[in-house]
Amino acid sequence: MNRIRRAAATSVALAGLGLLGGAGPAEAKLSVVATTPELGAVASAVGGDAVSVLTLAKPTEDPHFVDARPTHIVTLNRADALVEGGAELEIGWLPPLVEGARNARIQPGAPGRIAASEGIQLVDIPASFDRSRGDIHGAGNPHFMMDPRNAAIAARHMAEAFCKLDAAQCSAYQANLAAFDARLEAKMKEWSALLAPYDGVAIVTYHATWRYFAQRFGLKSELFLEPKPGIPPSPPHLAEVIEKMKAEGIRVILVEPYQTLKVAEMVAGHAGATVVRVAQFPGALPGTAGDYVALMDANVKAIAAGLAGKG
Ligand SMILES: [Zn+2]
């Protein structure tokens, strides 16, 4: 189970394939690949200097439909660990990449395969599920990282996994985890205070991305521009949403970078609401690259401003 020896063997194999340039001696850091940028940001916070983190999805990509590229296979081939959201978030694009990477360290069940969803209480688990209808939340809602307390659970899970893979650095991982937790908890107080005036207030979102966020901060997120997760908005559904927004006095629509802004603006125009730009991924909003806490800070502030009518 010598990571350096394994990495060296990988290097030899890849050099044989002409995939390595002037690579030097085997990488001493734990090589972590994350599927999406918020998981990568938390892995970096927990891993600190002892890990190198690469992320497959771009901050502006839909995590359900990531563009699979050949470079992803090379990245996965070299990984000591793969952090995924799980709960079927990446089911549409990750399995063929992992298969193509031929890396036993990150196969399902291996110690290097880390599912952030493990230990998380998922919502929206369907009683019955028919994938043919196009619904993409078959294992429950996979957007749990938008609740900062779930990010703390995922961070602890990552620290435990990194300790198993790299026992020599375990105390560093635990110290990094404690620092991440402390920073997050301090911000939680601030965020809860910012959103406290809107307890029980309803919001509309494009996709069911903000269910955990709403649950944590006392908002109501039950109305979506998509008729079902992954199904594009249709005119009859949007007409219904506009009616409900007017009837319930809903003032805010959340939209993410890869969603159709025009549709949200049209609905907001009819319903007398404000469109608020938010994101699941660090780097998708200015000043948030590589930093989960900064991302959530930007989200909370944008949503609070929208709810206050200052959006
Ligand atoms: Zn989704």
C-alpha cells in the first residue's frame, strides 16, 4: 500500500503511453480529484499542503451533465482519491470516465473512493421513480452541499478518508478540519442573522438546487421553473408558476450560471419579482474561486439582498 511506489508505477505506465512530459520524481502529495468545484474546495481546505486537488467539472457547468473530456481520464488515472457528491449526482458522466481510467485506487468500494453524500440526510427521496420521465433526482436530492452543515459533515468524512490513505499527515488533516469547522461556524451565525428576517418566506428557483439551503435557513423552496428536476421549463408550467408567485407574493427567483437567465427574467417580469444570481460552485461568482465559505457568503448576501428588495 505504498502510495509513492504506486504513483511511480503509474508514472512509468503513463510515460510508456507518452502521457507524461518532463515529470520528475513521484509526487509526494496525496493526489485528490473532485468531481465538482465545491467538493474540490472543501478537499483543499481539509487536505491543505499535504494534498494536490484537481476538479473535473467547471464552476459554470451543470453537475448533472458535465462535458466528459479525455484529459479527465488521465487525471483520474493518476488519482490517489476521488471525491464525488454521490446520490447519483454524477451518474450521467462519471462511471465511464472511472472505467476508462483503469485505476483500482478509485473504483467503487476502494478506500480512495469518497462519496460526500455518505452520512448526509437526503431529502426528496422518491417513493417510486421512473427515469423515463426524465427526472434526474432518482436517489433523492443531491444538492446537499448548499447546507453549510452538510459541508461540515462532508469535510469530516474527507478528513477520515485522507487519514486512512495517508496516516503520516493525519494530524495535519485533523487540524485543517478543525480550522474549516471554526470558520464555517463563525459564518453560520452571520448568515443565520442575515436571513432571520425572512423566516418562512418562499423563493422560486430554476432547479431544485436550494432545498437544503432553504431548510437550513428557514426559507420555503417548493416552486421551480423546471416542472421536474432536469426537465426544461414549459410554457404551461411557467404560467402556473407565475400565478402561484402572484398569489403567494413570492419576490425572488434564484438562477445559476448554466440555467437560462432569459426564462427566469421573463417569469420575474410577469410576477413582479427579482432575479438573483447564485451558484453551487466556487469560482462561478466573483471572488469565490477555490473557497466554499466565500461562495456561501456571496450566495447568502445576494439572497438576503433580493429578499430585502435590493436585488
Ligand atoms: Zn439536481
